Amino acid sequence: MSGAGVNTNIDKRNSSLNIWITPDVGNDEPKVEFAEPRNNLIFPVDACVLEKKSSGTKNSKINERNIDYDDSSTVSSIPRNALLHFSGRPSVQLVTAFFDGFHVQTDRANSIKKKTFLTCISLSAVATNGVIESGGTYFMISRNLGAEFGTSVGILFYLANACACAMYIVGAIEVLLLYLFPTIAIGGTDVVKDIGFMGMMSNNIRIYGTVLLLITFFIVALGVKFVQFFAPVSLFCVLFSILSIFAGTIHKSIVNSEHTVCTLNESIVFQSKAFIPDYLNNTAFDNQCPYCTTDNVKLLNNLCGNINAENCTEMANKSLSCIYAFPGIRRNTFNENLMSNYMNEGESAQRVVARKYIDIFQDISTNFFVILAIYFPSVTGIMTGSNMSGDLRDPQKNIPVGTIAAQLFTSIKYYKYKYKYEFDKLGPVLRDKYGQSLRGRGMVVAEMAWPSPWIILVGSFTSCFGAALQCLCSAPRLLYSITKDDVLPFLQLFRVLNRWNEPFRCTILTAILAELVILVAAIDRIAPIVDFFFLMCYAFVNLICFLHSILGAPNWRPRFKYYHWSLSLLGALICLFIMFSTHWIYATIVLLLCAAIYKYVDWKGDKKEWGDGIRGLVLSTAQFSLSKLEDKIPHPKNWRPQLLLITNLPSCHESNQEETTRKLLHLASQLKKGRGLTIAVSLRGGDPTDSDEKASIAAMMKTKLAFEMTVAKVRGFCSSLIYDTDQVEAALSTLIQSSGIGPLHPNTLLVPYPELGGVGSNYWSFLHRLQRGAAEDMSLLIPKGILLFPELEDRISGLIDVWWILHDGGLLLLISFLLKQHKVWRSCKMRIFVVVQHSDNQFKMRMEMEEFLYQMRIDAELILAEFDSPDISAYEVQRSIDVNREFARRQTRVSLAQLILDQHRGSRDFLDEKPLKNPKDITQFNENNDKSGIQFNQNNDTSGIQEDYLDHPMQHVETPKSPENNRREVERTFTFTPSMAVHDHIPKKKEKKSSIHSAVRLNAKIVEKSQRSALIVLNLPEPPKTQTSFENYMRYLDVLTHSLKRVLLVRGTGNEVITMYS
């Protein structure tokens, strides 16, 4: 026998391989050659372009073609170790599990086994930490991570089981139509290649899949007992299939296998139909060598296109061979199958484009992650035991033992298959997805079984059908557990059991979802969907164990001791890695779906308190954060209004007081841009030692207050307090002093102004709160006309007028700014009225105050309001006292705004320093004086203050000189009655008229400028310290705010709460 001459020339300069095939005629008899796999430098003939002459002659022309060639590599005669067609579309769960043994990259299989084993360890620890009821994995996640996470992951896990049911049914139908009974396929046996979305094979899968789903549904509808009858049969078939595969390996190692395949250049496995005579197409036989010769007209026609092509015949005689498909256990085979080799769609070997009419080719592009997604469903059964937790006698014992034992058994089995297939099967045969190179039943795994391939075929079908039954049985129970917890209102329709105690409605819904997935008709598309749903569940099981291990809650006492937080964290990270490495788009969609369900449950779902780990995490985080905060005056950048709201929730007939409470909470909500904490307390007189009263009335008060806070969207805490009726002052003082925790104690007291016509007790309660709040150095917010303040649904337009009589640390500006940030007040325009006197340098004051507002990022119109000194005497004295007190403490810097005002006051010169030109100079001045302090003019005379006091008996000021630092320290004793020193010289009538007249003049100016404004914000005079001054103080406030619609009185502590720095 003479063969065609093949001349090769390797040009290393351009890294190409040039091949010329010269004609050579020979008439020797064909010889059948049985060859072992070799690593020759022979490129497959299909790399050449075979063309028939257009003239129709029988001569054939083989054109020259340049093929890329890497001279540093070895062109192998057998493409090594790629799980191509055979694993691209797995037929059954059992066979898919075997793929791990088919010369697949070891790291992929190891990573999956490690991940499932780590998940089993975490699952065992969680399952043994308390009683496990029905619901399995959902029950564990929801009770450990909360209803929101539990429901979102539970829904995904339910969808995973529903989709898995469809996947197993599609796999069973593939086994049925491709291998068991191919003649029942609608359209004939040739439709196997028509696998497009609307192809005939896909339509066959849809039709037969629907029929099989109906059969499965009727069996499950009869009850779980009928499903369990099929379990032993399926298990027996699977075990017998496993034994038959190992028996086949031993048998073929002892006795030479009769299974042969026809190869060209030992690289391409021909489709058997390409060279087997047509009259034998429906006949099964093993030895194909008699037909793998150049005498086979059909083979040469398909190979060369012309039987008389002498060059093609000569070449075929040299490169054509017939080899064993299952050579037995051999080291050479293992070495060739050891490394991975992935191919693109339409290739018969790596970087070799297939001739689809004759070659076995790749129908999908593969890589590590594609194979990973297809393989993963074979290891998703680790949750089967936990899903049936309601039917187990002792779940805490059965789940760990059964889950870990099953995982170890399957891992050992998979590793055995891996090395077995790498030793005893040729790589090209393993890559034959549908077994088209063989003449048996077609399934490669079935062909190597002993004593009969039917064992694997039947075992594959029963395995898939049994898995579909289990999924269709467990998924409705999982959904019923979710509906039973009553966290999703729209699922209440499925919270029904039939008379046999079966969730029939849930079963119907599951069957409908499975049917929708069956319509996809392709396992390659269904498997990734199932993967991500299961991976989300596994990730959260690992997260549970990790969180509990890290937090170390007292309730975390699992009986299973062989766990560690690092293993759980590693398992969760591997799950996320697999998700995003395989299909990051699918992973993103699944995460968004999980987040959407979480948000819906948080929004509409019933609130459940199961003592979950998320609450424990929040508690631990809060404790850690609080321990890191220092309990001292915060920096102006970090200051935020921490509100304390004290109210008496009334009985049902006191609607006015109830409306007041509601309006106060809405006002607190409108300040939420301050990101502060709100504490609301409901007080009620009674017997605090009466347990029945505390349990009933106090609980009712707290429930009402919590409801109002929820409606007003106030984020904070509420409580109720029962106090002795004769100890109201002590109760208020104790409450104000003890509210909050550490640095998160309230710094602002929100108290409604008593309405006109109210009873006297309302005034006393109001004044007591002001007095106690001021004594604790708290800021005060006093809304007058609270019933006219808007609610969250209202939208206010107009003006917000800020009457800046006294700079108290910037609270006046900050509160006004925060209100304007809320959508209720967003349409308003802010105006700031700065109080000046005749002797002030108003021009420079305006320029520098505008610069100050710009630096503070306050968008407002600045207006200078001119007053006589007696009209604002109370505020003037308070301002001077506040500044001196803060310098004496050396705890805060001089207020920038106050320095601007003081610098241009014509009536008073507090500073000996040179006048500062701009706010930046003043800021530098502040920073320099952090160390040295401000030196006050020792010659300042206080007689002016005493004269102001005589005109308006608002405050009594004592100004003793300090011999230690020669600074003036001022102690406040505000009274609203004349001091003992001047009491005898001032008649009572003149005293009252003077205070009222100053309030009337100030009110008249405010009414003139701001009567039609939407809101007026102004300074609150310092509350009196003695009860004898309460009457005059209230009279002054009434006159000051007369004829004003909405007023917010603000009292700051003097500490800076606003700054120009970022």
C-alpha cells in the first residue's frame, strides 16, 4: 500500500506551517491499523481546504493553506482533556456527576467539593443550635438572619427547587429520546441535531417534558408517602449503575473492548454515520474497523468529495486509523487527559474548525466557568435532608450525620470517577457529547458499563425522575412554610392544606413554574439559573454560622463542635466567587431580586421578632461604636440635634393634646436632615409600684406613641413613664438627666408652647420643662402655634424669617437651615434679620455678615433691623454673659458671628484687639486664642447693664472681678423681678410696665416685617431660675409672640454647632 506524500515546511520566521499534499496513486489492499495514541507532528487533514473542480471532473484539488503554528509547542495528535460536547449538555444528574471524572480540570472539581463540604459544616452547626421545625433551610435562615433575609433567600430557594424539577425532567426526556427510545421522537431520529430554540428536538423536549411533569404532579399530589415508595427503586438503580461502571472498567482492562472508533491523524473522531453504510444505520455493533478504510466509498466521498482522488486515498491510508475507544487503565491515557483543553463552538479540536457533516464538533464554547456552571447542579443535593426537617424524628441529630455522610460519600465517588476516566478513556471519545462516534446506544458512560449498557440508561432515567419527584415534593412544603410565617401578605392564598394535610395549592403553583422552565428546553440554559438560586442559599447558611461565631451570642451553643468562623467565611466567599465568575449578569440579577424581596418584606411584611443574628450584629456594632465615642462636647462638625420630646398622651376625649403630640412628632421628623436621634417619652401620673397599671396603661401609651412616630417617619426610640403625681418636678429632672446613653444623650428639648385658654397646670408644666432643660444646659426648641405647623404631606411656600437677636452658637441658623432642607419647607425663602442699634457700624457689619453667611453656606437674604438698646436689653445681657462664660471655661472658641457683631457695636467694646478685617482673620484669631485665650478690657463698665436692667427687669447680673486672671466672670440669676438691691427704689407698677413695653416694641417690629411669613424663628430669652419669676416670664413671651402665626423660639447653649470648614 502506498500513501500520499505529505511535505511539510515550518517557517519559524512567520510562525506558520505550510502543507503541500502531492498526488500519488497506489493500488495496494487497504490495511486496518490499530494504533496507540501518539504525539506526532501531523496536522489533521481537515485543516486543508478540499474543493471539487467546477468542471465536474473526478480529479480533486487540495489547495495550499497557511496555518498558524507555534514552534514552541507540541501539536498533539489527540486534543487533551477538554470536557466538550459530552459535558456541554448533560442528560441526567447521575451522568453529570460523573463528568468530574472526565479529565476535567482538577481545581474546578476541588473548589466545588470544598465549597459544599464547608457548607455542610456550617449547616450542621446551625441545625444543632436549637429545634428545627418544618421549612428546613428557610426556617434556619429566617430564625437566624431575620424575616427579611429568610424570606428573600427562602423564595429564591423555592424557585431553585422548582427550576431543578424542570431541569431533571428535561434530562430524563433527553435520555428517553436520545438513548432509550429514539424512534418515538416526533420528526424521526434525525431531529437530534435540530437543537435550536424552536428546533424539532426542543419541541420534542417541551411536549414529552410536559407529559412527564403531569405524571410527576399526580404522584406528588397523592402525598409524600407515595413519593417515598419510588425512592428505594431510584436508589437501587443509581447504586447498581455505579457498580456496573466500575465493573466495566475491570472487565475492559482484562478483556479487550470491542468498541472502536475511526480517527484521522488520531485527532478527529468521525461520526459513525459518515462512513457506516446506510443499510446498517439502525444496527448496533461495536467493531467499526472494517468500515474505517479507504475502500469505503462513503468515507472517501465524505472525506475527499471524490472516490478517485488518488492523493486523498494515499493520504487517508497513511493517517486513517481505527483505535480502541476504551483501551483500559493505562498511564499514557492518564497523562494525555491530565491537562484541560477548552474549545470554541464549531471546533473539532482546539483551534481546528470542524467539517460539521463528518466531524464530532463542539456545539457551545466552553471554558472553566461554563463547565463549572454545568457541573454544579450535580452537587446541589446537600440540602435535601434539611428540607425534610419536618418529617425527621430528630433533626438535630439526623441533619448533620446524614448531610456530612452523603457529602463525603459523593465526594469519594466523584474523585474515583475522575481518576478512573482519566486512566481508561480516550479524550476524543469523552468529548463525544452524544456518542455519535460509537455504534452502540450512544451514551459513552453506558457503553463502558458491564454487563449491559441498559443499566446506565435505565439508572440515568430513574435518577432524573426520582430527583424531579423530590424537588416537586419539597418545594411546595418550603413555600407553605413561608406562607405560614405570614410575612408576605400576597401569599396568603397558598396558606391552605387539603384534607390529607398536603399543600396542594403550593404544588399547583410549583408545577406551573416548572412548566415555564421546561419550555426553555435546554439544560445548558436551565442549569445556571438553578446554580445561582442554590448558591445564594449556601452563601447565607455560611453567613449564619460566621455571624454567630464572630458575635459569640449567649444563645449560640451548637451541639456540632467541628466548625470555625473562618471556614464559614471561606464558604460564603467561594459561593459569591462562583456566582460572579460564571455569569456575572445572572449573579447581579439574582442579588437584585433578593434585595427587592428583602425591601418588600421590610416595607409590607409583618414584623417578626425571632431573636435573629442581624439584630445581634446591630447590637454589637452599636456597643462597639458607643465605646469609641467620647462623652464630651462634640466638635461643631459633628454636632447634631438629639431631640427629647416629653408628652402626656391623653385619653380618647382629649383630642387637642393628642393633636399636639402628633404635630410635635411631625416637626421632629422635619428636622431629620440633622441626622440626630429622637427620644419620645410619654408621662402619666399614677402609682409606679402598681404592676398592673404599668403593664396595661404604660404599654398602651408606648404603643400609641410608637404608632405616631411611625406615621411621622421619626427614627428614634419611645418609652412611657409612670410617676407619682406629687413628684412631677423630680420625675422631669430625672428623665432629662438620665435619657440617652453615653454620648448619645439628648441635647435639645422640644416643648410645645401652651396655647391661650389652657389650664394653669399646662403653664407650670411648660415652665418646669424649660427650667430643667436650661439647668441641664440643653438647647430648647419652643414651637408656638403648634397646631398650625404643617405635617409631612403639606407643602409650605413663603418666607422663613430668622430674627437673629443673639448669636447662641449658631443653633438659630442651623435649625432654620435643616427645616428648609425638608420637602415641607423647601419652597420657602429664608431671610435673616440681624438686630443692630443706632450707634453700630451698619455698613461694615452688613458686608462682613454677608461674607459670614457665604462661608457658612447659608443661602439667605440679610436684613439689618434697627432697635433701641432697651428693646433688646435682655438678649444683650445674655449675649455678654454667654461669651464671658465660654471664655472662662476655655471649652469653645469665640463665635465668629458674635465677633463680627461685637467688632462693630458702637455701644460696647469687648475686645482690646485690633479690629479684624474679614471673617478669615477672625478665624485665625480664634485659632491663635485656643492657647492664650481672649483678654477682656478691664476698664469695661457695667453700669450700662444695670441701667438696662432698670428699664427691663429681665435678668440680674453679678459681675465680681477675678483677682486670678483679671477677667470678668459673670454669674446669671435671671429673675423677671427686681433684684433685692433695687427693689425698694422701683415701684411695682413701673416694673411691670417696663418689661411689657420692651416686649411690645420688639413684637411690633417683628409683626411689621414678618407677620405674613410662613415661619418666624427667634431667640428664646433665658428661662428664669426661680418660680417667682415664672409669671412675668410667661407674660413677656406672650407679648413678644403676639399676632404671630407660627413661631419657633430657639435657645442655644453657647457652644458652637455650625462651622465654615468642611
